[in-house]
Amino acid sequence: MGDADFAWLSNHGAELFRRFAGKWIAVHNGEVIGVGDTATEAAEQARTKADDTDFILEALDSDADVIFEAA
């Protein structure tokens, strides 16, 4: 994870916002692996799909520009 996922988020931001506006998403290897109303929900969903991997949590909210890395 890392720079490639940040670049992927940047390059797909508009599309992701259309699909997941108001949600949190978890991203790993250029793929959305978790979606939720909260960061916790998205992270829990991501961990069921990729338990031993890092991922990025992103809030898709027009008022927020927050990116978190999670382990």
C-alpha cells in the first residue's frame, strides 16, 4: 500500500464520490474493499476481505478531505 493507493484515490476521486458520497471507503491495491457510514464500519468490512493487509480509509464527503492509513 502507499503511494499507489493515494494516486488511485486521486485519479478516481470524482467517480468514487458519485458512487459512495457520504460514506467511508477502505482502499487496497486500487480496489474498494470496504464501505460504511463510519470509518469503523468500512474498516471492519475491509478486514473481513483483507485481514492481514494495510488499507487506506477515505471519507467521501464534500466537507471533508481526510485520508487515513489503517493496519
